[in-house]
Amino acid sequence: MVLLRIWVKTYLFCFLPLLLDRGVCFTHWTVTDDGLSIQPVSDSPYYMVQSHSLVQFLDQEKKLDAIARMRGLVSEHEKNIHVHENADDPELETKIRTTDKDCIMGEFVSSNKDVFFTAYTLGKLVEDLEVLANIEFNKDNINSENEPHCKYDLPFSVHAFEHFLSVGQRHTLKINPESSFQKSLPSNYETTEFGSHIAKALEKEPTNSSFLRLAALYWRIKGDAPKAVECFRRALHFTTKKMRFRTWFDFGNLLHRAGYPLDAIVLYELASLGMNDATVHMALADAYALIQNRTKAIDHYNIAFSMDPSMKTAQIKAAALKCDQKLITAMEKQHKNLLNTIEEKNLYNDRYETIKDMEESVEKNVADLEDRMQSSLIYDYFTYGSLPYSSCRSVSLSGYLSLQCSVSDWRRYQTAREDRYRKLLANIKRSGAKNISKPAVSVMEDFTDSAELVAFLKNLETIRGMDRDEPTDKPIYPQKLTPSTKELLEYYVDDNWPDSTSCETDRWRYPLPTVDNLPQLFLSPKNKGFRPSELLSKYLGLNVSQEHPLPWHPPNCGIYLPKKPLSTIFQLSAVRTAAVQGHSLNYAENNLGTEFLGLIEDKITEADIAQRIGTLMKYSIGPQWLVFNMAALYWRIVGAPGEAITCLHAALEAQPERYADVALVQLAQVVIRSGINDESDLNDVVALVNKALQIDSNEPITLFLMGIVKILQRKLVSGLKYIRAAVVVDPLFQPAVSVFHALKCLNKNGQGMMGGDQLHLRCCSQDEPNVYCFGVHEDRCFIALKKRVFVGTTCISNSKKRKDSCTRAFSFAPFVAPVDLVEGTEDEKKMHEPVVKSTKNVHKKPSIDTSDEIPLDYGAQETLQRINKMTVPSTKNFFQSEIRFVENDMPKEEVMIESWEEDILVDEITVPEKPLTLAHVPERRKMISYDIPLPSILPLPSKKQINNGFIHVPLPVSRTSNSDFCANAKMSLTMLREQSTSTWLSVTAKGVNLEKFIDFQAPVNLKGDFEPICSDTISSSPVLTLDHLPAYHLRHQFIHYKPEKALTDAFLKLGKEKKRVEVVAKRLKDAMVLSLAYNKDKVHWSLSTASALYWRVKGDAVNAIKCLRQSLNSAPPEMRDVALISMANIYQQAGLLHSALIVGGSALTISPKLVAIHFTLANIYASLGKYQHALMLYYSTLSMQSNFEPAKERIRAIYCFTGEQLIDS
């Protein structure tokens, strides 16, 4: 009887799924991941052409398995390729040269081969000169033109190293005159006199080794290597044993200087056997360096330096060779990595092609669409019988009868089939209920009444309701930092961490969180001192090896929730939205699976843990708030936010105070993932996390979560505050360290985002011209009555009349967000105190704190004291137009007051009431009165760039206008201030080849319009094109801007033309038309930039700026500096120097190592009279191009004609 019941149940299990997919025919079914059901596979590769062929089926399976294995190999290759590509560093050599101490010490040696051809002398000529002094010379018989030729007949000598290649080819040797040896002779001894004396001495004693050595010295001074070799050959043949070592050294140095270091090494080594002299080791090291034997060269340099510490050159040369060794090792490793990359890519391509071939082979075995459709119709025919609008008949194919079906009206056929399917399914269900209802219950009863389960549940009855709510251990936080952890914390909060290199190389490792890329966090009860593992095992009477008795069910919390009105938290809009969300893989937090399994140290499954949690809830065992939190964690992992919120609701009802932060942290994360419709909903999340902080401010996860929410709200300053606090509480909390790294890099690079909505200046009416509004919100505005005083208002303006109301050159209000994290002085408090807290908009909201402050109560004093003691992070580089729209609560009235909060004075901008003329602005420098004030943070080069450039123009000790340094000055200060130097950064400098976009071979027809006109782009981001600057709004009134004829040659070279500007312009115009058609209404940015150069040559600033704005809108971020520096130069020549400086500073941020950008900014500073800043940038220009004479001339002018020392040399 039991077997019958089981068979009937199995039959239903196998048959019913076949009808679940609305009766559609499938031949391939798979078991689902949970193992509880089966599901059909559409377009299965097992839908075979020969469905009866077992051989073909098995062959298809082999092919599909092979494809799967091959895909795994391809995936491995892809991973390896990414690893190798990440290991490749194109800046490797530069990094080593700029950071390694040996490379820095030997910077100017390793690239200069001539330093290893040094002439050396042992300086021991006294004995030879004494021998020469013993010769009596008759002044009348001495001819000053005589030279000491060594002509004594010596056809071959075994002592003269005749086997050396250099000696055999001695007539071809060449050396530079070695005038340094003249210092070895007496000071009053002229070279000609010295030569004539030696010549006379050789006439008397032609085999005297002293005279022969002196003769060789004479020819080295003269630079005649062949004659010096002849003298050395004879000197070696006739020399004494005592003087042989010195002769070997001198001869070796000659061959060394002549370019034969191998021969020189033999002679040096022989000389070192009898002479332990530092100079010998120095010369030997030079020779080894020339033959690339760096190891031996370094050894001899070290010996020379140890013997004579005054030889600093030895230390420097050794450092240069060590640097070369390090570079070679690194480059060889890089080369090997490149070869591995190529090998992996070749394997990847080969296996990818193999997969394609195998997939084509698999496709050939799969039935085509017509056969599959026929199979489906035949299935319907035999399942439902004859259906309306279809016809099935037998036909003869190749002598066999076959059934073929056709459909006349597919829509009506589908309706009829579905209707027949529903009737069939209803009949089966009715029949099945009659046949198996009783047996099924019996089977379940048999299962429920198993001895194992009965015994297990009976044991639990004795501890039912044991709600022990006291922790076993001490809380983890606040924790006392160890010395090593303190040192790590100081490293993290130091302004120098992370450095620019780390920010650049690791930016992919530390991205800022987004809504789609949120960290998955769980505030473990272990932090509070509880042991979930004991609760899930010991409390249930289960040991390590035991599983919970079957059956297993997920932990549903709804039945344990008391029926009473919702609390304030669960009335929040975002929470309500998340609570109604159903199960979805989009909400699944898979990374928390490790946390869930870590609740119990035993190796058990998630389903087992889930059932244990359900049993703990059913029998009320242990702290129920903890149990409900674990249940919520389970539902977060499987992606059921509604179920998770139900469990969290139960947790907060069970423990609303003491440990509620555990549930609130989970609730906040669930809401972020599934309850956020717009940015305003994030305020509800802030309320939840603030509540958690009020309960316990010692938890780094809670502080970190608040920082994440602030980042999502684009309040980077507040976000940095909380992220930093999390790191201070626990420097080993890696998620916070990663985000802290990203924020500090963002701060260092000056790429901060706006912390709130953009603030636009509105012109509501002529009576109210100073109205500022958030974006397009007409009801979120305020009036600037006077400095630092603002009153909320509503701007309702007539769009037709708005144009005539007033004219503006400035479209954003310059505000700065508050950045102080700790209390300052009274003056600072007054400076940051908000002036206005009034508005016409008041909204009722639940009384929940949404402020940005970390609460100081609830036992967090110790942690907060540590946070406040650490150095406040610098946020000076965050976007300078940041303003925050804050919401402060007033608990007494239970209302939220929206208010504006500003922190610095607003600068008034002078707007010309009438068109500008030369009568109003006779001089270009007076245009600055219509410009924006200078920002507080100015664009400047790095200190290293300044120092590297300083060595190329060393300044004299004293400054006098008639000194040699100043006598050659070609510029005056007036010329420097009034300069209108045109600068241009070609797109080719950024690696763009214009030949890809312009056909330079096509004939040019100049009939008709030939000028490359750019459209007046409507920018998607006014900040991107810097439209907020006054210079942009005054572009039609650049009365001092003139044609930049100096750029004509640059424009002609750009178009590979020698004579006519019009030809290049026409080619550009044609290329822009083609690019517009090809790129879907977008011209390539390089063509727009090149077109701007044409309009600069013509003197048309309006069209030039149109092209540059078009380029900025379409160029990649790393290429925008090309257009920016041109725009800065145009603004500079128009006299709007502050706008020019801001635009140029943006270019410097993108490319801090381009000469044109540094030189342009230096010229702008010089025009402003800011000579110290100009000097810094002129020097940084020279650090990148040391022979750039215009920069040197300007440094000379500033130094000679200013009355103060600007840079401390």
C-alpha cells in the first residue's frame, strides 16, 4: 500500500511539470538549481535531426561537453590575459628612474657614454722629467718645431702586445687631444718646448724608456694616437721592470680612449698586479662598463671609492650602473610578460576558432525550425486531438507514411489550444485529487512521525521559551588599538597617503560605490558579544556531525509578527516600497553567503541553517531579535526584500532599543537595493542609519554605511567624514579603507563632484535680478539681498519675457560646502554659522533624525574621542562650487524645515550694460574688470617639476641689472605683461593621426564655401564646456582679440600644405561632413579642434570657441586638454585672464606633463603680474623641455627686472 501511494505521488511529480508551460511541447528538461522541480529548455541542442539515432545523440553530447571544456579554457586564457595586461606598465622605466635612489644619483651618467672614456694619469712623471733634466740642451741647437718621433727600428717586439687588434691597426686609431695632461708638466713648460726637448733627447738616446714615455705623453696631449702607440711600443720594449706597470697603465688608457676597452682591460689588469692604486681601479671599472660588464665595473668602482673617498665620481658611476641593472631586470621581466601575453592571446584565438567550428558542427545535427514546428503541431494533435484552424494528414515520403500539419490562423489556433489545455489540466487535477489525496496525507504523516524527528522535537519542548538575552563575550567595539594598528591608522590618515602613483595605478581596485555597486554588509551579533554558532547547535541539542532532521523549510517570520499599527520607521516611503517587493535575483546579495555560513563553524548547508533558524523561532529559543536578524540575512541572500523586512520588523519588535542597530543596518541596506525610486528616498535611509548610530556609534560598519549613503547623495565631504571615522574605529576594516582610498584620491586629483544640486542664477524679473535656483526647480529658489543673507522665494517668470528681463554673464553662484569635522574656534564658528533658515516650503515627515552629526551619547565617547583626535582630512580640492541642500529636524513640532546653508561670501560680478567698445575699454588689461574673481586654489606644478627645471637656468648669486646674466635680457616686464603669445597643442601630441579622418590626396575645389564651421553645440553639461565663465558669455565682445597669424604655419603643417590656408580649411570642412554622416550627428573631436585653429588664424573667436565646445562635448576625458588649452589662450588674448587661468587649470589637471599647458599658464600668470607663480611654471616647462628658450628668456626678465627674490634657489 505504501509503494502504491509513493508511485502515485511520483507520477504526478513527473507528469504535472509537463503541463506547466501552458502545454507547449519540449523534448529537453533540466532539474532546477534547488533540486525541487524541472524546467523546459527551449531551442535545445538535443532537438536532433535524427531523433531516433542514439549514436548521433551521444556524439552531440560529446561535442557539447568539449565546447563547455573549451569555453572553460578560453575563460582561463582571458583571465591570464587580463593578469598579464595589468602587469604591463608602460611607465616602468620612468618610475624606476624617478624613484630608485641609485637612478637618482646616477641620473646624468647612465645616458652619457662619454663619461666612461675618461683620461687618467698616475701623475708620477718626476722620475722621467729628472732623466730629461740631466740632458744638456744647447738653446741654439734646439728647434721649437721639432717633435719627438719614436723612429727607432722595432719591427716586432714580444713586450709591445703586437697581437692586440688595436696595435695591429694602430694607424687607424683616433683620440681627442688630452690637454688635461698639460697640468702634469711644470707650469712654465710650453708644449712645443717640451716636445722639442724630448725630440733632442731621443736623438741622443733613442732607446731610453723615460724619453719614450714622455714622447707618448706629448702625442696624447696633441691628440695623435698612432704616434703615441709607436712610442709606447718602444717604451715597453726597453723599459725597466720597475716602470713596466706604469707604462702598461698609460698604454692601456690610450687604447681605452681610442675605443678598444678589451685591450685596455688586459693592460689595466697587468698594471694592477704591481700597483694598488685607486686610479687603476677607476680606469678598469670604466673599461668594464664600456663592454657592458656592469658587475665587475661596480666592484672596481667600489674598490676605488673605498681607497680614495674623494673620488665621488666612482660612487656616482657605480650608482648609474646599478640603475641600469635594475632597469634591465625589470624590462626583461616586462618583455617576458609581453611574450606570455602574446602566447595567451594566440591560444585564446585558436581555441575560440575551434569553439566556432564545433558549434557549427553541433548546429548541423539540430533540427531546423520547420521540423520543430511540425513536431509541436503533431504533439498538439496527439495531446488535444483535432484542433480548429489546423489540419493534419498523412503523406507518403520516400515510401513511408508521415504526418504533416498546417495552421490557417495562428492567433485563433493558439487560443483554441490554450482553451483545450486548461480543460485537460482541470480534468487531471480533479482525477488526481480523488486518487491521491488520502494516500498523500498518509505518506506525509509517515514522514512527520519519523522516530528521529519525534525525538528531536520532544527534547526541544524542555527548553521552549528560553529567551536568554545576555551576551557571552565582551563586545568587540570599541577596541583598543595595538601599536602596529595605531601605526597603520596614522599611515592611512596621513595627507601623503595614498600617493599619486597609487591613485593612478589602483583606481580600478578602489571604485566609489554606486547604486549598482554597493558593498554587502552584515552587522554580526558576534560584535555584540553573542555566539550564533552555539545558538544554532548547542541550544538545539545538535553536535558537530549532526544535521537538523528533515524536512527543511525557509524561516518565515510573518506568523510571529504582532498585529498592531506600524511603527514610525515602517511608515517611511522607501521602507514601504521595499516591503512590497517580491523575490528577484536582482536583489540577491550572494556575497553574504559566506557570512551566513560563518554563523556556525560546522560545514553545513544554507538550507540546514535556515531550518535551524525556523526551529529557534517556533520554539522561542534564544534571543529572538538575534534569530529574526539571522532569518533576514537568509532572505537577503536569496533576494526576497519583502520577507527580509518582515523579519527585521519582528526583530525590532522583539528588541526595540538595546541591539536594534543590528536590524536597522540590515534594513537600510535592503531599502537602498529595493526601495529607492529617486534621490529623495535616500533621506529615509539616512534616518535609519542615524537611528542605528544613536544606539551604538562604536560600530565601523554603521559609520561606513552612513558614508556610503552620503556618497550616493553626492555629499562627498560628509561621506569622507563618516568613511574616515570608520577607518579610525577599525583600521583593519578593509571595505572602509578601500572607499577612503578612493575618496582621498578624488580629493588629491581635484575631481570632486558637486555635493548637491547645481545652483543656477535666474532672472525672474527686472526687480528681482539676483535669484538663485536649484537646477530647473522653480519652487526651490532664494534671493540674495546682500552678502551672506538669503531669503527663500519662488521664481515664476514668463519664458517669453525672460530674455528681455536682464543680461547675465555668470550662470552659477560660487559656494563652498563646509568641511570642518571638529569644533573650531569661536571665530570659525561665526564664519560657518548659517545666516538664513527660512523658506516657503514645509513638509510633514516622521520625527526621525536625518542630520549629518555622529551622536556622542550611548557609550560612544571613547570612539568619538579617537576620531576627533586624528588629523582632519583635507578637502580643499573638492569641487569649488559645491553647495548642500540640508534638512534639519525640529522634534518639538515634528516638521522638517528645508533651508539653504552657505559658507563664504558671494562675489559680485560686473555685467556690461551696453556692448563693449574701445572707448569704454581702451586697454586689454581692463577687460579683467568683467571677469570672475580668481579661485582660492590656483593651478600650479609639482615641487619636483620646479626643482628639475631650476637646474637649467641657474640664477646668479647677486642681482644687478648690468650683470652678464641680465645684460642679455631680451624682454622687459612691460613686454612680459602685455605679451600675446599664441600657443597650440596639436592633436598629434596625444597620439591622434589626422590621416584617418582627412584625405590629403583628394583634389580640392575652392569654389563655394570652404570654411569649417562648427555647430553651436547645446552642451549636455555646462561645467564640461565651462559655460559658466564670463569669458564665454562675452565671446561676442572680444574687442582686443586679433588674428593669430603666428599660428598660420602650424595650421598649414596640420594639413600638409605649404602655401594656402584655404586648401587646409576645405579639407577640414569635407572631413567634418563625412564624420558627421558616419558618427550619427557627431563630428570627431580632433576635426573640431583643428577647425578652431583655422578660426584663430582668421581672428574669429566666436567660431573658434564653437569648435572647441563641440570638441569638449565629444572628446574622451583624457583628450579634453587639447581643446581646453586653446580656449585658455583665446581668453588670455581677449584679456579675460581669470577665466583663462581656470580653463588652463582644467587642462593641467588632465595632462600635468605637457609643455604647452605649463607655458600657457605661466604666460597667463605673467600677464596678471603674479611673477612667482609664473616662475614656477616656466621652471616646470624647462623640466620637460630643457632647451625651450622662450621660457628661459621670461625667467631672465622676471629675475632681472623685479625687486624681490621670488624663488629661493
